[in-house]
Amino acid sequence: MVKIKTVFKAVPGFSRSTAEILPFLDRWLSGQDERFIRKVKKIFENAAVDKRYSFMSPEEVFSTSTFEERNNIYIREGIKLSTTCLSGALKKAKWLATDIDFLITVSCTGIMIPSLDAYLINNLNMRQDVVRLPVTEMGCAAGVSGMIYAKNFLKANPGKRAAVISVESPTATFQLEDFSMANIVSAAIFGDGVACVLLSSCEEDNGPEIVDEGMYHFVDATHMMGFSLTNTGLKMILDIEVPESIATHFPAIVRPFLEKNNLTIKDIDHLIFHPGGKKIVEVVESLFGVHGKNIDDTKEVLRLYGNMSSATVLYVLERFMDKKPNKGEKGLMLSFGPGFSAQRILLQW
């Protein structure tokens, strides 16, 4: 039996409300057509995001800083915040850093070699035989993916413990000279954040059990989401067909996975869904709504923090963990990412 012991988050030091971002848009869009400027502002105002956190100040985000300079900030702040986050999770669980047998780090918004896990091992004086796995290039789905990898390791190794740390800085990928809808929409919905999940196959540890997990891959959909590596950094690829494609595939993503466990959507008490953006949230809300279910916590995380790529669903999970659901209640974790793919986890408290 593999259980989730705890979830812990860390937010970057810089933050701005949507209203505070608008003056920066005025300077960025100076010289553009007035109708276009109004349209961009509307996108920000209607993104269902009230506040965004960032590894960088707004002045740095909207500056001509180079890919190297932004990536260096991503590395520096990523190491610092992930160390704080893992330390906080261990303290919350009353574990020691040396209790961790398997260390998974998740990120797609910067480049770091050695990978983040190497720095965590040194910063927290972890064991020299801890197993490392950096998960990159899986985008928003990687938070759930990392948990799936941890679950499989722990299932094969009873009496062990694992940490999954997600570190994301989408604001570091903002392209100053790119006025495409993909760059604008991503700037409107994304924010930065760090989260850590501790998992265990030790009998003495409690928490919701991971009953089942699975991945679902869309065919011929590699064009829908991702990054292009350019001279100015990671340039967002975001196809307008993403929400509609999710709606089309939704029955195949959810129903067979639940049926395999002799369940239907009606049997799920808690929907722990990754808030990809307002349109995706609306699509999923309508699909679950016909079954009398809500994704209010997903919408609240989007409002408070924006989409932090792989870390976001872990922020949603933390909200449910802190509510301490009743014994026997079930939860469905669901996230989407480049590939295109869906990642699913079935939980039982």
C-alpha cells in the first residue's frame, strides 16, 4: 500500500495582482494598435486569475534580459525555494531528510544540469544512496507523473519513502518580442510556484492510499502544447483546440479508468483537477457538473496563484489533504500536458 503522507507548498517572493500588472502591459504594448491593446487587457482581466507569483520582479519579466539571465534566476530561485519546500514538507511529516529513499524533481520551465535533485541532496544532507529521478519535458502533467513514478517505486519496495518536488517558473519563459496569442494567453494564466509531496510504503505512515494510476496519450497531438527552444528562451506553444480536444477525449480518459476499479464518477467524492486555464476549467466543470460534482478548489487555486504548470495540481491536492476527508472517501487526480496526454490517480482516504 502506497500512501500520501503530506503536501507542502512554497510561493516565490514576488507577486502582483492582475490590476497591478496592467500598467506593465501598457508599456509592453506601447505602439501597438489600440484595439489589440484592449483585447490583451481583456484577456488578462478575464483569465480568472487574481494574483500571480514569480521568481522575478515584474520589471525583470518585462525586460530585455537574455535567456541566460532568466535561466540563471530560475536556477537560483528554484534551488532556494525547493530546499525550503522540501524542508517544510519533512517538518510537517516529522521525517528526516535521511528518511527519503527516492527523490523525484519535476520541472519544464528552465534548464539545469546537474538537475535540481543533486542540489537538494547536498543542501539537506540526504543519504548518499538516495535514488534520483529528474522529470522534465512533461509540462503541466508532470506533477501527477512524478507521483505515479514514486508510487511504482514504493510499491516495488515496501518500507520506503519518496519525495516529489515540482519547481516551475513559467514567467521566465515570457517572450518580450512575441505578440502572438500563445504568448499573451500563457502570460495571462501562468504564475510560478513550488510544491512537494511525500509518499510512503511504510506500515507506520498514514494518509490517503494511491489505489490506481494511469496515463492516457492522445494520438497525433504533439502540436497542441509545448515549448520551442529559441535564441530568446522557451517559446510557448498553445493550440486553441486544447479545450475541445479534452472534451472529446474526456469519456475515454475517465470512464474506463474508473470502471477498472468498479467505480463511476458518482462514486468520486473529491475532484483534484489541474487548472490549465479558464477555458479548460469551464470545459471540465461542465463535464463533471452533469454528475453533480464541482471543481471549486481547482478554480480557487487558479484564482489565487494562476497555472503553475506541474506544481498547480499539487496545490489543489494540498487543499484536500488539509480538509482531512472522511475515511473511505475517494478522490480523482487529473492533469493534462504536452504529448498530448492525461495523467490520472485514484485516491482513497
